[in-house]
Amino acid sequence: MDRANIRWISSTRQSAWIEKEVAGDGAGDPNLIITGDTFQTVEGFGGCFNELGYVALGRLSEAEKTNVLDALFDPDGELKFSICRMPIGASDYALEWYSLNETDGDVAMEHFSIERDRKYLIPYIKEALKRNPELKIFASPWSPPTWMKYPKAYNYGTLRWEKEILQAYALYFVKFVQAYREEGITIHQIHVQNEVVADQKFPSCVWTGEQLRDFIRDYLGPAFERHGLETEIWLGTINAPEPWDVYTKKISTDYDAYANTVLSDPEAYKYIKGVGYQWAGKYAIQRTVASYPELRYMQTENECGDGNNTWEYAQYVFNLFQHYFFNGVNSYVYWNMVLEPKGRSTWGWEQNSMITADPASGRAIYNPEYYVMKHFSHFVVPGSVRLGLKGRWTGNAVAFAAPNGDRVVVIANPFKDARTLCLSDGSGVQSFELEPESFNTIVLQA
């Protein structure tokens, strides 16, 4: 291991993204070893296009807005985003309730319209595509149109399980893909429902595993076939199983209730290209990947904090990255990329963002989670392959082989004191003194 070919970047709460000097010899026995094992191929990193994010971007000066968009989406920029999410209709970070067809009973979708999206979402997406025309986009609804639901409301409730409604809802997805194609925007994936177990005061809709199976198998898949759509159908976004309920003494949802119920049906399975998990889905991804290793996987919404953007929460988020990649995801998607201070939702809560747009100064503030993302996405480009690790630092690290031959180790020191990493790649050992509570990226250049 030639230290002249090693780059080491470190971030602490005091200073972020600092290039460190690699020390000389003197390493001890290795406590982290890059093995010859290879695992999943990385498809990329990204965030979600939301209305409040585009409004926040508008609070920045033009120069600062350009800098932020370049940092997020330029393939030669800082984060190099390659796969991003968008809502179909209102998400919980929309400005207000809406769907793309609120004409009651319009099962033929004659009044379907993306006119509202031309004000916020489409300009946001086109700014990203201007920088990276290869950017992939996936989309999911938070709620169907209200007239398709019981009760008839954007929040809470379920889809009306009637043949005519189910056919109309499949057509709703078809119209969405077609309308965006006419705008010059390709929708690469459809995830059927955001958070299938979320019965919330914001736009939401609850589905059972059996309903997802039947809708994909009998309605959505056949509708995409009839209309010649190449857009992939994903089983997502699954936010289950829930942790043990200490009050009812049972787990209400689990791997078998969703992923296994859908994927074990051959006629539903044939339409599905991947599975998207978020939040409590972290408890089920290991079993899903082990059972269906041929599918692709995505962490679809980074857990989003309380709007304070602390270093402590960034440490938690780093652990989410490590958990999901170690358990087989091909891509990791953040939630809100940019928000105003405190990140307040239309529905009343506050959430973190990678970047805060300060309306008072017109400047962008790069929060701790921005650097967590950068420690992964800057060097781990699409086409990278996850490598095996062993040793006592394994639970705090992930390693990848980049397409150019570089090997990239992303590692956190969670402790309040400095700790020594002795890294081996089979050709030697190199030591690194990891600062307290730090994130680190080590690149072994080819």
C-alpha cells in the first residue's frame, strides 16, 4: 500500500471536508481488511424534488442558487446526484393539497393535468437535467385523487377497491408518465405508494400487501404493457415492518406482510424490477435481499430529523447509509435537498435538509448531512461495486471499488476520542488517526 496513492478526507463538527496528510509507516496489525468479496453494484445517490425545496432555492441569490444546483447535480460537482425522486401530486412538502385529477368520476382521465407541476416541480427537475441529462427519476404518489379514496380526503384512508377505480388509477400512472415525457422528462421508475402503512394527517393512503400484489398484477403492470411504457414498476416505498408494539404486544406488519406477499406471486413478480424501502423498512431489507437477490434495491427516503441539522443526527444518518449498503441497496436517496431554516412543512413539523437556504442573507448553509452524503457520493459513482470488509471497524465502514479502479473506504469514528484505523488491502497496512466523532473517506487510487 503506497501512501503516495492514498487520499484521505475527514469531516468533524468543527471543520468539514478537510484533506488530511497520510502519515508514514508504523501501522500495527490491521483492524479493517478489504477482502476479495464483491457484492451489489451502486446505481447512485440523490434527493427528492419537492415544492418547498424549489421555493427555498428561490430565496438564494442567483449566484448562490447556481452554486447549489451545481453542487447537487453536476457530474463534476460535489454530490454528483444520479437518481432522484419526485411526488405524483402533493407530498408532505408541497405547498398545499392537490392531485393531478380532482374531477370526480373521471375514470377516463380526460381532465388529467400536470399544469401545477409546471410552476414548481418541472422547473426544479429541468435545472437538474440541465446539469446531468442522464439523471434518473422515480416517482410515487402520497395520495390518489380524493374521489378514488374512502374516505374522500387526501389524508388518511384507503383506495376504493372497485374495478373501475383500480383501472382508472392504473391509467392515472400511465397519463403521468406520458405527460412528463411530453415535457422532455423521462420517468424511469414508478413506486406505487409512498409509505404504505402511513395513515397520516398529510397526504397518505394505506395499502395491504395483498392490495399491492393485486393492483400491480392485475391493473398497473397490464396497463403499462398496453401503452408500451418502458418505465419500471417498483414495489415501494415500503416503510414496514414496524418495531414491536409494547402496547398491543404484536408486530402489525413485517417482511412477509408486504415484500414476500407481493414477490412470491409469480404474476405480480414478473412486473417488478426492484424494491424501495425507507424508515422502518430498514428492519425488513436484509430478509428481502436474501430471498430475492436478483432484484435491485433502494433506500428511498433518508430519515429526516427535526429541523435542527445537528452533528449528532448526522452521525445517525451515517449509520443508516452503512446499514442499507451493507444489506444490499444499490442506491440511497435523501429527502429534502434544500429547505428554509428549520425546514417547516405545510402540515406543521420541521425536518432536516442537506442545505439550508437563508432568506435573510440569500446564502446557502451546508449542513452536516450534506457532508455525510458527500463522503459517499463524491467518489462512489454509479457502477461502483461494494467490497467485502472484515475486522473490528467493519460495523462503522463501507468499501467500494470504483469503475476507474480506485477503492473507496467510507468510515466513521463514533467515539469521543481519537481512534487508530489500521487498514489493509492485502498489499500492506496503512494507519490513520481518526478524529473524534468524524466521517472519513479514504481513496486507494489505482
